[in-house]
Amino acid sequence: MAELNMKALLDLLKRPGNHVCADCGAPEPEWASYNLGVFICLECVGIHRMLGTHISKVKSLQLDNWNEDQVEFMAASGNLSAKEKYEQYVPPCYRRPSYNDAQGGKKKIHVLREQWIRAKYERQEFMDIDKQTYLHGRKEGFLWKRGKEDSKFQSRLFILDEEENVLKYFVKPEAKEPKASLRLSEINATFCPEKIGNPNGLQISYVKDGTTRNLYVYSDDGQDIVDWYNAIRSASYNRLKIAYPGANDADLVELLTREYVKEGYLYKSGPKGKEAYRQRWFTLDDRRLMYYTDPLDAHPKGEVFLGYKNDGYTVREGLPAGIPKMNGGCSFTLVTPNREYYLSATSEEDQQSWMEVLKKTTDRVLYPQEQSGLKKI
């Protein structure tokens, strides 16, 4: 009987929708929640266990024993059926986690995956639109914000107002004027748990007076920080729907927030190539390459806009003749019309990875609307 039940379960994986994880889309799921009726992957099963057995009861498809009633329930349910129930009203702006979010050297964002699963099965947010408070156009609450000068995280009151197109924060709740007001239409938000050292870390960036400014915040509650993130995305989505009424949702969603193409340490020499190599934290944000003394600096030490290769932008392995190489380093040169940048990675793998993403950037045709980002370091 056990063998027959296992065979029946494995046959169910061949049905449409069941061949991938119900929560993140990972291929070939090896687990299932036998009271929710979904097939899930190893990473998502860990979060299902956190929900408690009153919400989700999980088993391995091949390592655990299944009785006939449980197999029959899985056959009557399945991922597509569960999707119709638990994902009825997922708003277009909601960031769904995916198993391949971490591909290309990107970091996994556990809080996104956990809150997605909790929203579906624990809070059942997508069965009741009224529970989606991040769509209301206004959010107010306290976040821990890193100080620009003292580097300490202090509790600050944040207010998001979509109607006023503003995200502002106050040093003291009773203050009449905010410490800063940011235009929602000009900010980007991205999770940065490892950089901040908190699983609920969020980086909010915007360009002011031609240079990038970063705010680093976190919440003690995972749901709260994901709600802030989705409130920012919701405001952006609504603004874009007005600006481009005939646009496809899938195209608009790509414009809501963006992840950095690549981040990490490199060593950089000065403009003459004779200066000592210094370690800097580099961030590639679309076409904007920035470098920082510290990953959590409010402002980059320098930044450059990467244009199109036909306009004099390219990346080359090695250094020009006469430019000294860093001992033990794997060097490469970033060429722009205004200057050459002499860079070095600590491994050949990292060198090739950086060169690849920089080359992909300069290989892209530069459109007129991107010209506004052009800036010299």
C-alpha cells in the first residue's frame, strides 16, 4: 500500500501546475502540505513548518508515509486549485518571490518568501482585498533608520502619502516639520538584509542634486517591512497606470522597483593609475555605477553613468601599459569618454563576473530618456 501511495503521489506531480513549487515556482517539488493540498519545495517547507500544524501540515513525498485519504485529498486539490483559492486577489504591484531571485549572484530575500507564504495561508490576504492595507495610499509607522553621521539606528516616524507623492520621516513624532521629504516618484526600494545585518533590512535610494542618496531602515516585524515595500510599489504602480493608461500590467510591474545588478568589493586606483589601490564597495544600479568607502554610506564616493559602447564605453581585461597592477589582483579597465577606471578583483571569477555585467550594460543601446542620468565621477 505504501508503494502504491508513493507512486500515486509522484504521478500527481505530472499534472499541470504540480511540477513546480506552489509558492516560489521551483521545479520538481519533493514535499507537500497535505491539508492545504499543495506541492512545495524544500525551502518553502521550512516556512510552512513555521506556520504551525493548525495551518499547514507537511510531509516528504518519498520519505514519509502517506495514507490513502491524504493521497486522495492531494489528488482532489493540487497547486492550480490552491492558486485559485489563496491567490484570488493578488495585486499586480505585489512582489511575488521566485526561486530564481538569487540567481546571477543576487542574495536570497527570505523575508519576502516568508511573508508571501504567511499572506497566502495564515493571513489569507489575497482572499480579501480589505486586508491589503498597503494598497490604501497611506502608511504611517516607526522604522529603525541608520544615522548619516553616527551610523546608529534610531527609531523614526515615517509617513507615506500617495496623494501628496511623498515619503517623509520625522526625528520626533511631535515635530511639525519632517527631517526629510522624498518624492515617491523618484525613489527606489530594495531589500538588503546582509548589508544592514538585519533580515528585515531595506535600502531606499533617490537622486538629489545629481548624486545618489541612500536611507537604510529596518523593522522589527517582517510583515511590516514587506508592507512598506509593497506600499511604495503600489504608489508607483498607480502613478504609472495614470501616465500610461494603455500599458500592459506586466510591463509596468518591471518599472516599480529594481534590484541592483551587482554589488561587492573591488579595489580601485586613482585617475592617473599611480595611486595606491583602495578597497571600495561597488554597486551597479542599472546604468549607474557607484562606489562607496563603506557599504552603508549615505552617499557614494563617486559614480559614473555607463553609456553605449558606440559612444566610447567599454570594459577590458587587464590594464594599459605603464599602469601598475595590484599585487595578487585580477585587474580590468572600465573605459568611458572622460576617463579610464583601473579596477582589481581578488579572484578571476569575480573579475569575470564584474566584466560580464559591465559589458552587458554598455552593449545596451542608450535611449534618449536615459540620457538624463549621464554624469561624470
